[in-house]
Amino acid sequence: MPGPPRELVHRLYTTPPDRFVAIRDEAVAEARCAGDPKAAREIARLRRPTVAAWLVNLLALRRPELVADLAQLAEALRAAQRDLRGPRLRELSAQRRAVVGALVAEVRKLATGAEGAPSAGKLPLAEVEATLNAALADTDVAEQVRSGRLLRAASYAGFGEVPRPQLRLVTGDEEPEPAPRPVPAGKQPDGTDRAALRAEQAERAARADRVRRRRALEKELAKARTDQDRAEAELAGATAAEHDGVGALDAIEAELAELERRRAVAEQDLSRARLARRGAERTVTAARRRAGEVEAAVEALDAEEGDAGPGDGAAD
């Protein structure tokens, strides 16, 4: 599936979140008017990011080379963590703090130049910093940051990969491991300080506990996001239905306006016809009256001629 146009996605995720929905809905309406309902549905599925996520997206889309440098630093940190190279890890950790600080400063600069962005004092830069640190430690978060379509700020409970215990399966055919020889208090067979070992084990246990809590929170977050996606899909459907209803109402109102115009024309024609009828009625009445008067005059003349006829004959 190709997905929404890249230019539209870039515009949406570099626009402050309070204008996201208006631009998305306008693009949905344009796609629907262009006769592309599939594109309209894909655009309607795009979700609005939080302000912190928008700031990270702004960095990823406007300064992708800086995010690429962050990914290289993350790989170097993971390699040093796996190899347990203490000095190199400390050096990279110091570099991490410097790089993240520089990226946060760049985010502040980009936000200052963005139209409609919150004021500098209201920018959630702490959440941006936490997200960038999480991207250094978690490849999934790093991928979301690189995509420029991050929806929420991320955080990471601990830094680096959690060491996995080395397990060995013992079967009945194998000889049991010999019991370790007792060693002096405070020391291991290799001379390691037992207190330091306990501290390391406690740190590993704490990391494991953080991982368990993180997984539980991620599971809860996934459910919350699923619920949000469902609610946003319902909202998009309701918005589309509302737009369709508005279009149907506009068409009906246009038809009503045309009918009103035709009615006004018909009423004018009827008024003219009534005036013509009344004028014709007056003409007929006058003609009838005149005809009656002439007919009466003819009858009177005939009567006079009848009376005069016999007398005139005797005289002759």
C-alpha cells in the first residue's frame, strides 16, 4: 500500500499539532472530491502527535542528517555495552550527553521558526530529551524517530541492552558440576570483590525489574493506542458522514433555490395572465354594451319605419 502522499505527510507532521486536524480533514475532503475514497481513508487514519512528538518529528524531517548521526552513536554505544568496554562506554556516554543537548538546542531553534508554535517557555524540551535518549537505547523508538511520524514522547528506564543470563541444560547422562571450593570472605576465586559482585548483581536485578515494568507499561500503552485508533477511526467515519450530509443538504438547498426561482417566475406569469383576463373582460363588457345599444337603436328605427309605412301609402 503506497499510503498518503509524502508531501502531505511531511506538511502534517511539521505543522504544530493544533492545526493538524484541520489540514488533515481538508486533505480528506479534497481526496473525496477528486473521486479517490481510498486515499481519503488513508489520510483520515493519520493521527495527531503530541507537542513533544511534533518537535522530534520537526527535527527528523528538517534535519535528517542529525538524526542519522544519532543512530550511529546509538550503534557505537550498543557495541561498547555488549563488549563491556568501560572506558569506551564512558567516553561515548559523555558524547551522548553532548549530542542530545545539541539536538535539543536545534529543536528549540526549529520550533522558534515554525509558524503557530508554542512559546519557547512552553516547549516540552524535557520530553524531547527523554525521547532522544530512548532512541539511543531502543531500536524501535529510533525507527519511529527517523520516520518523522512519532505520535508520543518516549522514555527509557535504563541505558544499554539488558545482559541475558547464560543458561545450560543438564541431562541425566552428564556428570554434575563439582562444587566450588570455599574462598576467603569478600573474595571470589578470580579475586573479584564480593561486595562489588553483589552490587553488580543488584544492578542487573534492578535492570531486569525495569524491563519487566517497561514491558507491562508497553502492553498497557499498546492497548491504549489500539483504543485510541478505534476511537479516531470512528471519529473519521463520523466526520466523513458529516461532510457527506453537508454536501447532500447543499444540493437540496440548491434545488430548493431553483424551485423558488421558478415559482417566482410562474407567479409573475400568472399575475400578467390575470391582468390580461381582466382587461379582456372589460373589453367584452364594453363591446356587449355597445352591441346592445346599437341593437336597440336598430329596433327603434325598425319600429319607426313600421309605424310610418301605412300612412305614407294612403297619401299616395
